[in-house]
Amino acid sequence: MEKRQRSMIPADARQTLLDLIDELKYILDDLQDREYKGRLDMYGEGLKAAYVQMLEFIQQRWEEADSVGLDFDIEDEYPV
């Protein structure tokens, strides 16, 4: 999995959450691609399940989730 560099500039809680959502979706897209290509091992499957759960947690608890791009069924998009 390719590592992306993140800036270490301090951010407020909202921006941190937006960055976290972006990072989780980026990683899930990569894991999904590996799965489609038949290159996802058990460790990757576990990571995928954990990241899906994290996104769902944010979606269920944050009132702004729909307005920032979490207005879809996460498990339909990233089936585990």
C-alpha cells in the first residue's frame, strides 16, 4: 500500500475529522482494488473491516457526516 505524506500543520477537530475520513476512504479504495485483483490477504481483509467500522462510527455519530461525503451506505461501497 502506497504511503501518502500528510502535513503536520495543526488543524482543528473538524479538519482533523475530514482528513481522517479522506484517509480512510483512500485506504479502503486501495484495499478494494487489491481485493478485485485477488491480492488481498487475511491481514488486508481485517484492515478493510476495521476501516469500514471506523467510517461507519464517524457516519453514525457526526451530525455533519452526510454533508461532507458520508451520505452513502459504507458497507455497500466497501463490502466486508
